[in-house]
Amino acid sequence: MSDLTLTPKLVVHSADRAIDFYASVLGARTVDRYAMGDTVVFAQLALPGGGGLQLKDVDETDPAPPEGGGGVVLDLVVPDPDAVMTLALEHGAQAVFPVADQPYGSRQGRFRDPFGHQWIVGTPIAMTGEEVQAALDAWTRHT
């Protein structure tokens, strides 16, 4: 399975609005978009650093996430999480928690996009696994 790839497919209300949101906030570029009438059945977006995501409108087979988001959180590693968070909030996202320096060596925050999907935006973790665990253990003792 050396050729295995993973591309999240996000089910949303108003895929065209979502395409605009992800273009404005993440710099995503539409590669393909197919519709049946006014319903987007498939859209492929490319992200500037590589990878991508797919979108489709809600239908009887594929529901949107419940109010407050579902069980999947998308994690973006970006050079400037503060800038991405600011853009997301300007385009209708809600902060779940603000961008802040984390004890495990990353600067991260989380937002819920206008379509119910949650995103972590943060810098790379610059610690070893052992250092991360030690930082989390210390944080637990102080909270």
C-alpha cells in the first residue's frame, strides 16, 4: 500500500460558499467542480503547500456535521497560525480556542468554519516525542 493517499471530503451546506471560504482563508484553488443542477456533487481543491480536500453539498446519503462540529478535526501546519485564524474569523468562522503558544512547542488555535468543520491551525511541533510528553505531564500537574 505504498501508494495510499488520504483526502478529506467535507460535506457542507452551500459548497460554493465553502469553496470561496477555503480559497480566501487557506489559499485553496479549485481544480474540479461538478454539479447536478444547483447541487455540487464533487469539488476538488488544491492547497498551496500540497495536498488538498474535496467538497460536496449535503444530500440524503451524506449529512453535514451536527451543530458544534463532528468527531473529525482537521489539523493544518502553517507558518503563521495567527494570520490564518484572523482570516477565518473575518470570513465567518468561530474561534474554539485562540491561537497561543502551547507547552509542547507549537503555536496553535482552533476554529469552527461556517460549515461546522473544526480546524486546528498551528506551527510545527519542534520537540521530540519525549519532550512533548514531559511538557504535557508538567502541564497536567499545574492545571
